[in-house]
Amino acid sequence: MKTCISSFAILFAFGTNSFAAPADLPEGPGSPPAEREVQVTAWLQAFELSYDDITVQVEYDGGSETVGVNDRGRFNVTLPADVEAVLRFEKPGHVTKEVIVDTRHVAAGDFDERVRKVSFGVVLEPERHMADQVYAGPVGTIGFDADGGCLAVE
């Protein structure tokens, strides 16, 4: 099911809880310049409330980078327009999750902002609570509608 939201930020949880994340954190390494950009801020929640061993891998255009997570589980990364990025969230002893952020239609519509913002939360469940199950693919997709540029979440 596809939902179109006209605001520039969304709180989207991939798990059982959701929390807003402030956008005043430092950018991830190698933030790319672009005509239009999408600033992604996410808040991670883990069962043990320890975030120092969480890794966030960002992959797009054949490249990959690891983005730092602060001591509260938040991170920022800026993505260029016209990419489909895979964000992979990993923590030892927890089920890995992936989220796709598709920026291909970020410039569609009447939006004046050169930097669009997306915020969401990810809950990492302990493997022992999941009976050795893994996700067959991404737990969610965030993109922009081709007709109007509004946020589209699947």
C-alpha cells in the first residue's frame, strides 16, 4: 500500500515503537553535493539500549559508506537526488534490517526546498525474540511520488 504525504518530514517506524529524531546531528562522511538532496535522520532503538556497536551501512551507485551513530542511536546522512540507497542496520545479536530510500523523484512538484528531509525510527529486535527468523528483504521503502514529489512510503 502506498501513502502519499505532502510534508517534508515523516516519522516512520520499522518495528513496534516510533520516535522523532532531531535534524541537528553532524552529517555522515562523504556527504555528496547535488542539485537536490535528501537529508535522512533516523533514530535506532535496540533492546539493550546500547548503541556503540550498531553499524549503519549506506549503499548507492555501487559505493558504500558506514555512518556513525551517536550515543542515543541517531544518525544523519545526506543523499543526492536520483539514487536508490539501501540503509542496512546491524547490531550483534539483533536481526538486521534494511530500508530503501529512493530519491529519484525528489525534484518533482512545487517544492522550493533544495534539501528535503526525511526522519524515521528503526527498532532492532534481539534474535532470541525472533526465533531465528530474518527479513527476506527491506522492511520499508521511502521515496518521492513521480507526479507531485510528495513523500511516498511503502
